[in-house]
Amino acid sequence: MIDINDLRADPETYRASQTARGADAGLVDRILEADSRRRGAITDFESLRAEQNAFGKKVAKAQGEEKQQLLAQVKQLAADVKAAQAEADAAELTQQELVAQFPNLIVEGIPSGGEDDFVLLRTEGTPRDFEAEGFEPRDHLELGELLDGIDMERGAKVSGSRFYFLKRDVARLETALLLAAQDLALDNGFIPMSTPNLVRPAIMNGTGFDVEHDDEIYRVGKDDLYLVGTSEVALAGYHADEILDLSDGPLRYAGWSSCYRREAGSAGKDTRGIIRVHQFNKLEMFVYCHPEDAAAEHERLLAWEEQMLRACGLSYRVIDTAAGDLGTSAARKFDCEAWIPTQGKYRELTSTSNCTTYQARRLNIRERLPETTDAQGRTKKGGTRAVATLNGTLATTRWLVAILETHQQQDGSVVVPEILRPYLRGQEVLRPVE
């Protein structure tokens, strides 16, 4: 969640953030009003409590009729204290509910607007010219069917639309991709993790997903658990209510999980193949670091994503996502979009988000600050503060779309990117199944 003290000190910055997102800037004023009411209620409560304590001492010393009069006043004062406590609690709850609705404060300088208002940062690689090579490329599903590696029909029979089976070399290619991503993460100091696919509501909410209103989330009602759409959720919750030691640098985790999304509102979009599906696998990077190091760490996550894309031989572009297209918890997000030959356009394969201290505040994840020494040589404990969290996708099932289409041959075979060959027992080409 946002820092209420910072909002109180600089409300204009928060109004500007909301405006850039295309969100309700008036929420700032409602939070400030609730905060004023809360602080006023607390002041009234503390004043009445002090008066109550003072009366208690008077009663102890009083005698006879005076004592009876004082007792009557104490009784009324006790009722007033109870009412003031209730008012303070109600004001606190109202403020918490409003603050919980507020998305993260965006990083200054990112583009305003919606999905189409991104800023193109760079384009890497040259899309393959199939026309010059003398053949028309097949799409990933046709290739997958030639390889007997993608079965949408039986996926729908078993589970419904937007489900699928991966088979043979395509199933192995997916595993190879995720293993290569895991090794890249391991080489850069990440701790490999296999994460739960089901989480509690508090963890889903704490990560920044609204379980009451987000139609993308699958809920297991009987157990009050939620299927994750990314291992980011489980990894964010991993250190909930903990104080971390970041003295040796960021804590980096690489989570391997299946992911589930309802794809609400996507009727008629990407219905062919495995671009937009309900279940897929993903290798997700997740980082805890000092807040002042978050921007630099964000650039590192992006660099690792680009390294993986280049290693897979994909042409791609990097965009700085507009504020209105950010998720609730992201303060800034970079997307990497790969060229899909049969669509003639770039499609998102991976993204990385800087969530600053937003998730950590919601999940109560802190770091201990170092001790300080004043001018008189007295040592003062440093206290604690919220850490920063970041996430980024290093590989996912959707990458198969770009890999199959980019590296296809005229006969329907697919050349395996060199980085993936060791995980396929040295296999260099995926060949159609007769």
C-alpha cells in the first residue's frame, strides 16, 4: 500500500499519479479526509482517557456525597471514552479501506495514458524475411500439429476452451526453455524455487490483486484459496510479516510454477493456439531489495530478460508501459514484445515491474535499519522500514509461439535455438511426425 505519511505531506504528487493512470484523483482527498477524522478521533479518545484517569484519582480521595457525584461523572466519562474508542476504530477502518484501494505511486517520468500510449525504448534484431526465402510461414499451431506437439482439440475436450496438451518435442521444448531460464537465473544469484499454486486471500490481496473484483482470478471456494496467475504472488508472500537481512545485497528468487488466468473479457481474442490460455508454465524472477536500489535492480531484471530473448534468437522491442496500463502494484513496467511472423506484429512475451515498497507494506515485509550514533556518542537503534519488491518473467509457455514461428523451415521442421539444445540431449531440429 501507499505511505499515508508521504501522501499527507505531498498530496499533489499522488493526485498526479492517479491522473496519469486515468484513475480517480479524488481518492486522495477522501483518504485525507478519513485521515483527518481518524487523527481527530484519536485525539478526542486520548483526551477523554486522560480525563478519566484524573477522575479516578479524585474518586479515590473523595468521601461521602462528593464521591457519589464523582462516580456518576466517571460513569458518564467511561461511556464517552468507549464511544470515542469506537469512533477512532471506525475512522481507522475507513482510512484502511480507502488506502487499500489506492494503486502504487508511479515512478516520475513514465508515460501517461492507456495501453497504446507506451514509449518505445528500443528494437532489437531484424524480423526474418520469409518472402525473401521463398515460402510463407506457418503459424505456431499448424507447426505444433505437424510436430504432433500441440493438441488443442483434446485440451478442449478434457478441460474446455483455451486449454491444450503439449506433446513430444514441443513439450520437451517448453521444459528446455524453463530449465535454460532457471540456469540463467542461477548464474546471477537467484535461488531456485518451486512455489505453491494455491494461496490464501491475504497473500493474494497483499500482493496487490483484488480478490473481490478481479475477474481474472480462479477461486477454490470450498477452501477459500486462489489459483495464482504468477508465482510472484507466492514469492511475495514467502516473507510476509518478516524482517529481512539485506546487508549482503538483494534477495533474489526464481519461481517455477503453473499459472492460471480466467482471461475474462478476452472472448474472440487470440482464440487460435496457445497465445492466450487459461493455464501455462512460467519461470518468474522476484527480488527484495533496499528501496533506493530498486530502479537499478529493475534495469538488471530487464537486461536478464533481454539476454534470454537474444539467446533464443528472437527479434523483439522494449517498451516503457504507460501509467494507465500498469497493474495496481507496479510503479513502472517494461514489456519485451517479440516479433510473431504470421501476425506481422510484436506481442508481449515478458515484462518486469518495479513495485517499490507497495507490496511490502501490504504484506508487512521490512528490513532493519543500521544503528546510528549522535554527536554525544550515544547509540540509537535504527528501527525498520518497508523493503522494495520487483518481479520479471524470464520464460513462459507463450515463448513457444515466437520460437516455433521464428525458427521454422519450409518443410515444417523447427531449428532449436542453441541455448536450448543441451536440455534436449543435443537435438538441433524438431521434425514433423509422419
